[in-house]
Amino acid sequence: MTRIMRHSPSTGPGSPDVWGLYEPDTGSVQYVCADPATRRAALIDVVWNLDVQHYRLTTESVDQVLDLVRRKGLTVEWVLDTHPHADHVMASALLRERTGAPNAIGARVPEIAEIWGRLYNLPHAFDPASAFDRLFAEGESFRIGTLEVRVMLSPGHTLGSITFVCGDAAFVHDTLMQPDVGTARADFTGGDAEALWESIQVILALPPQTRLFVGHDYGAEGRDGPAWEATVARHRAENRHVRDGTARADWIALRRARDATLPLPDRILAALQINLRGGRLPEPEDDGHRYLKIPVNRFEPPRGSS
């Protein structure tokens, strides 16, 4: 699939310009959120590309995002991630180095680091407090130029996921998918379907015209190409999993049944070791090379697989 970029223009004072850049290998959507008045911007959930056949990291996505920044005359104020991604390697440290902007993630990510440190048997390897310049807690705010951004804790997909709400734009990561797809999985270690339901209800209580920007799209039957933007009103009317009238218990049962059939993402065991270091590789060993550690026989295959 091709690398698609789309612009969602500001709707007026207090509303950001948003560009979505689709990364086809992982179905991830990367965002540039900019203040039209000052041309200040935040980069959100940008991908450091990983070739899983050869375990080589490349910068096509970073280069595409920074090229957009240059062409639009933007100044990067923040490098943001919504959570430690399981399906792609975050470019946080690389972007911090290239732009000079501080990087940030959620305040509960140290709890995720502790869980995965035990799974990798690397109890002291991950220190998000030193890997990121800021760990945002529920209710905190910061600015992109003149625009205020509010942080909402949105656990469920991970226990430390956060949503960024900037004017009439909300970056809701792996909570909702597009309305014709439904919602995101909640079965990773530390995830929780009940918590994800509550997080989604808070998101869907935002004003109806709020533009919701999701973290992934893998396509849908009858739709031509990827999509990643829909309003709160559209989700409440059309989302196939959580439209208005959906019962909490029914959704939780559906989510858990669906999640039981899903395999781990093919990048997860590599990606989390890097992402919990803020997008940094482990230090070189005595031969000058860097290595990742892969747990064996620690995870069950999905239901029905052989």
C-alpha cells in the first residue's frame, strides 16, 4: 500500500490544522497537529520503520513527517506518543534529536515498563522518567503555540494510554477504530476491556463535532483505502461496536471473544524493548552491536490456532 497523507483543516479559532500520514506496513497513522496562528506543531505517534525480515531500522516515515514540517513552515514544539506501541517502533528519541523538541508520553508508562521488565527479565532496563522529558498525567495541559492541549487518561488498550484533546481535535490512539471497523483490542499484558469501555465513553462524551483521529486503520470491506478521521457524532451514530444504545456487558463480551482470536503483532517483542526506552536501542555490547531479547514460550497462541 502507498503512503497516504491527508490534511484536516482548522475549523476556526482554537482549532488545529491536522495532517495524517499513513504508514502502510503497520497500518499506523502519524499526526502533525499545528496551530494555524503561530505555525507551532506537535508530532504524534510517528513511526521508526522496522524491516522484520532483516531487523533493520529505517527512517522513511520520519523523513516524510519532517519533510511536511519543512514544506508547511512549521516549528516542532512537542514530540508526543499516546502509549508504548506494540505494533511499531516509536521515533520519539530520533525526532527529539532532529528537532530539539521535548518528548512526552503518559505518566503511567513506568507501570507498563515494570510489567514488561519482568517479562523480558530485564528489571532495570526501562526508565521512562529518564527516556522522556515529560510524563503527562490525567488532566494536565500544555500548549502548541496558542492552542491548549488537554491530556485524558484512556486506559484499556494499555494501562497507561493517553488521549490528547486540542480544540475540536482528539487523538484517541488505540481506543476506537473507524466507525465501520469498531474498537481496538484490549488483550495485551496490562490491557483491560472494562477499562477500555470506560475510556471510550469519556471520548464519546466530547462535543459532537469533535474530530477523532484514530491510531490505526487496516481497511474495511466496501471502503476504498485507509481512513482515520470521524466525528464524535458519527461514531455515536455508526460505530459498529459502540454506537449509542450499545450495552456495556455486550461490548465487553464481544471484545474479549474477538481478542481471544488475535495473534500478537509481529513487531511487539522487538518494539516494546525499544519503545519503553523512549525509542532508543539498547547500548552496544562488547562487539559493538546492539541486541534485543526475545522471551520464548511466554505467550499463548490465539484460540483455535495450531
